[in-house]
Amino acid sequence: MAALSLELGLKTDPIEYRYSYDWLFRLMAQEQVRHVQLGTFFEIYQLPDAYFVELRRKAEDHGLVIDSIFTAHRELGGFFREDGPGWVEVARKNYERLIHVGNLVGAKSVGSNPGALVRDRMGCKPAGIRTYVQHMKELMRVAANEGVEWLSIEPMSCLAEPPTLPDEMRDMAQELNAYHAANPQSTSKVGYCLDIAHGYADASKQVKFDNMQLFEAALPYTSELHLKNTDKMFNSTFGFSPAEREKGIVKVEDFRDRLFARANELPVSTIVGYLEIGGPKLGRDYSDPQLEQMLRESLQYLRGAFLHEAKTGMKSPAVAASKPQLAAQVQIAPSMMCADMLNFESHACRLELAGADLFHFDLMDAHFAPNMPMGLGILEQLRPRTALPFDVHLMVENNELFIRELAKIGVEQISVHAESSTHLDRTLSLIREHGMKAGVALNPATPLTALDYVIDVMDFVVIM
């Protein structure tokens, strides 16, 4: 059986005109989800190159990678339109621009659903498919020149948006794959971005192919996935919060297991599944703030259901490389005093993603220690943005003042200097009274005998 790795990602659609990429990248880093699929937005075809170079840098600063770009609005569907001039030309121009954007952000894949026929001209479908396939062959050359490895296509859920049925998916994929096979050096590969929530119900609401049947039919051509939930008619789509799982029909574990069972048929050895949801109602003060919880709940569920040990006994990298817990014998605690203060949050996110066990903060008052690199405000602002424990080393004269303020922030452990404490045992007891671990820091000239009478009220020692 071929080796297969599964990775989890997130498509950016739900933040469109709602939150910044910085906001989303921070959330993804906190959830240890590092793969970004950039969803398109109306301005993406006109923004300057510099915007996307900066967006890539922001993602990398958070330890993320923009692997893929995919349309969000069917805006490249002009290849199927015959009701006036210009449609095909605009679709082609914008697709080429999107491929160039893919190059700028470092994406391996750029894709879209092919487009939609207008319902009163369904007879144009064969000609529309021919036009689309011919342009895709030419775009495969454009992508190769831009260094984009894959062009991806999303099979849809209605006959007006081909490919939908198993034979349509097979025929389109085989023709494009044959073209690449004949021109391997000058064309990029083509694969399906397969949506596990897509099934086909006809005009009488009879389900002809459920989502698993279409999934099985498209698997030999699949290079990436969209992960979302749906109802029994494949009508509305949503995420994987507890309430949404109650009403939805998608069992992610079943799709995961089918991937492993048919891994030898896939054209790739790593499949990234991107959570693709629209989020709550856009532009309402009562709904927009709900997005964070919706994303976190869905991502946390998918980390278990999609990145879980499969029945084949194989593990995804996300499981195999999970970070050791705080109880590990050796823990890594990077000193945040050394971080770039102008990019403090992004550095913290990258350290967390790299596997740090806790953050170490040196707080000084310019009296006991001669400088003051950071203050309480930095810890207060970072606290809600990470789940890692905070280890604070106080180099101050007024320990009690700082201890009480740090307790309000939510610090897990504090060390105080034996040299700065008039009554060391009282200071350590105060730390513990606030539910934090208490430590003693010793300067090089201070003997270890300074600990003799406080061992019973301390949890750890910091040797300078």
C-alpha cells in the first residue's frame, strides 16, 4: 500500500470583509493548523503584486504556508457563457492573473470550479466543456511557466456546473491528464479539489449519487480536499461544531479511511483537507463575533476526525509529531525578551507552532536589574492569544506588586530572586496562594544554602 499523509488546512472565505488575515493566521497558529488555502475575493485580480508578497510574509511569520488558491464566487465561469461577447476573454485573463498570484504567495496549487451554465441555455453544455478544456490545456502551460505545480478543479453538485457525474469527472480528468502526460515538461498537473459534502440530487429531489459515491469516483484524480458538512439533500453547507454535527450527514472518519484504503490510486502522497465554511451572517454585530468559536470548534474536531490514526494503522504527521505535554522531563521555554518587539505576536505564534512548551518572560524594574526590556502590558495582550503556560522571572524590588498583577493576567509560574526578597518564604507562599507555581532564582554569587528554609514552599529553582 502506498504511504499517505494527511494534513489539515483552512480556506480563508469566512473572513472576507469581516476580519484581517493577521487575525486568521493567529487563530490558525494557535490551533496548530498551518496550511492556508487563499479564497478569492473581488479585488484579488487588481491588487498589486506587493500585496501578495506581503501576505506571504505574514503567513510565514505565523509559521503558516499558503499552499493553495481557490475561487470563492464562481467568477472564472465565463468559459461556459455564450450570451454575449467578452465572457471567455475575461475568464481567461483573470485565471492567468490568479496563477500569477499563486506564484507570488508560493502556492503549489491554483484552482476553481469550472463555472456555471445559465439554466435557460443548458444545450450549450457540450460546447462549454470543450471551450473550458481547451483553455485549461493552455493554462496548464501558463502555470508551468509560473512555477505552479497543480491546477485544481472542483466537481460540483448540479448538471449546470460540470463536472458533476462520475463519467463527467472521469472524462475531463483523463483528457487533461493525458495532455500533461504528453507534455510533462511544459505543463502543470491537473487534479480535483474534491468536496466531501457534494452529492447529486436531481430536479425531483431524488439522490442519484451521494457524497461518498462521488468521492469514490473522483479519488484517482484528487490532489486536495474541501472539508465541510451538509444535509441529506446536499443543500446547505456548514461546519463541524457539536450542533452542526448533530444535523449534518458527513462522517469525516469514513472519508479519511477511504483515502487510506485507496492511497495507491491517488496522484499525490500528501492530501491537505481544507475546512471550507462561509461562517455566520456577514455584517452583523451579533453574528460576526461568532466566527472564532465556529472555526475553533470545527478545526479541533477535524484534528481528531481527519488527522487521526486510521484503521490501516497509519498516522498523519500532525498526530505523529504532536507536541509533548507539560509533564515532559525536558521542556523548551524560549526567552521572549529576545523576540522582536515590533513582531512580538508573530514570533510567539511561530515558537508555539515549532513546539515550545512554555514562554519565559524576564520582567525587570530598572532598579534591581539595570534595564527594563518588557512590561506587564505585553503579557496581558499575549495571554488570550496562546494556550502555552507563562513562566515569569521577576528581577524587581517589589515582588508582591508584580505577583498580584501577574495573577490577574493568568500566569502559571513565577520565580523571584532570593536576593530581592526580605521574607522569601512569605513571597513564595503568596505566589502559591494565587494558584501559581513558585520558584526561586539565584544569582551566581548566592549559595544554594539560601534555599534550605524554603524548600517546602517552592516548586522550582532558576540558576543564573
